[in-house]
Amino acid sequence: MPFLSPFSCDKVYEKFKNQSNSWYAGLFTPRSDEQRTTLSVSPYGNNCFAISVDSYPCKAEGEVIFHKLKLFYPVAMILGMVLFYTADEVGRSILFYYTAGISLGMIMAVFLLLFVVSKFIPQRGVGYAFMFCGSSVALYFFRFIKDQIVKGEFADIKIFYAYFMFAGIISFLYCYYRGPIESARGLDIMRWSLQSVALFMVYYSIRCEKISLAFVLILIATKWISLPAIPHYILTRGWIPYRVQSYFRGPRFITAEEYEKEGVEETAKALKALREYCESPECNTWRTVSRLKSPKRFASFMSDGVDITLEEQQEFDETSFDCMSFLTSDEDSQDELAFGEL
């Protein structure tokens, strides 16, 4: 059994001791006649490895294969980046929901069966022992499947087809019964889980640890730091002239308060310009008065500046008050809107 460490030989020996004392040491180690194992060694830094054998004398052979570019790593990095930025859309996808649910159900069906059976055991200690031993058997079961797939003999074992087909059908029915995730918290958990998997893929797709860590931090920064906020921060600091800023700024829509204030100011400005024009020599007074419906009211406007009567002001206020029920601000809650409609 080979042991590899990118740090020192002491770490290799420590890993050997921990592996020898663990109860699951033989579950995932290859057990074949050739005892062939492949180690993936990082091309950066030093690497220490050791080989542990069960009996002496023993013959061991090693072969070093150099890969200039292994296609698996760039593909994993690209898929991780795409998954990181599209985690929200993927988490809401129905296809992903059923695919992930069926896959997880086929893997966890054995453990779920062990958990259900352990609940029917009266003694709690015996139930825990059954769960512990059954989990070991389940791990050995999946390890055996892996070995059969590697040897190419998986297609000859029909019981595995029956197991995965039965577990897949049960998982599909359960996912169909529960339905896709709709709660906001559930979607958040799904998005965070997918983003964690994506960061894991990106981190292990780059062999240099420092570069991979920096790349992961850049991905996190670009995801949670708003990119449009950076130009806004630069423009608001006055580092760029206003005329240059006007080419980059989009049209800004005014609020209801600004609209009302601007209407009052522009109306007063227009009335003042009208009075100045009527008092100027350019205005033909007699011709203008002959076209008016109420010359007396026009004379009052020219002398006192009153453009509307009290009755018109009162009618305008009542009309504006009636229309206010249809105007709501962005701060109104959904409950208030529903109450207003009732």
C-alpha cells in the first residue's frame, strides 16, 4: 500500500500509522493479484512517498508517467466556474432536482434501510451495533461494485442492476411526491451547496495550492462584490470630471415627491413668465383681452398673481386626495396592499 505526502517523510510515516490503526483501512484499498495503485503527484514542490507491504520478501515496481496537460483538470476547472456562477439557476432546475434526488437515493438506499431496521430493534445498544456493522458492510458493498466496474465484470452481475433500478424508481417516486424545492431557505441551501462543490472542483483542478487558493478567493470576491458598484464608487469621489461622467451615466427616473416639487416650481416659473410677457410692450393688451373668456379674472391675475379661485383649489385638493389611494410607495408591504384592495 503506497502513502504519499507533499510535506515530509514524517507525515508519510504518520499517515501510515493512522491508516494501520483505523478499522476502515481495508474497505477502499485495492485488493487484487497485482496490487496496482496509481498515485497523482503534484508537479510543484517536493513529494515523499513510501510503500507498505504485508509480507517479505516482496517485489515492487514503480513507473513514472509525465502528463504535459491532463484534460481532466481544465475541464473540471471550467465546469466548476460555470457551476459557481449558475448555482442559483441550477438549484431551481427541475431536471437537476430529479437527477440529484435519484442519484442520492440509489447511493443512500442501503443506509436508509439499515436505519429503518435498526429502529425496530428493541435494545438501543444492539441497534447502534447493527447500524455500525451494517454501515461497514454497505461500504464494502460499494467498494466491491467499484472493483467490478474497474475489472469490467459489472455487467455480469444482474443483482446490481435490480438494486439500482429499484432504488432509482423509489427515489423518483419520493422526489415526485415531495415536489421541487420552493422555499427560499431551501433554495439558499441548495445554492450554497452547489457553490461549495464548484469551489471544491476549482480548488483541486489547479495543482499549485497557492494559485488554486487565490483563484477561489477571486471567484468569491467577484460573486459577492457588486461589479457595477465599483464605477459608481469611482464616479462619486470626484476623480473624473462631470462632463465625462455624463457619457457613462444612464437616465435617472425621478420620484413622486420630486415630480410634485418640480411641477410646483415649473408652474410658478411659467406663470411669472406669462405675467412679464403680458406687462411688456410686445403684448397687444386689447387683442389679448378680446380673446379671453373672463377678462375680469385675467385682470385679477395680473394685479394680484392669483391664477385659480378657491373653488378650483378645493376641487383640485379633493381630486388629488381621491387619487392617492392608487399611489403606493416601494416601502408598502404586501399586507397593506391587500388591505387597501379589500
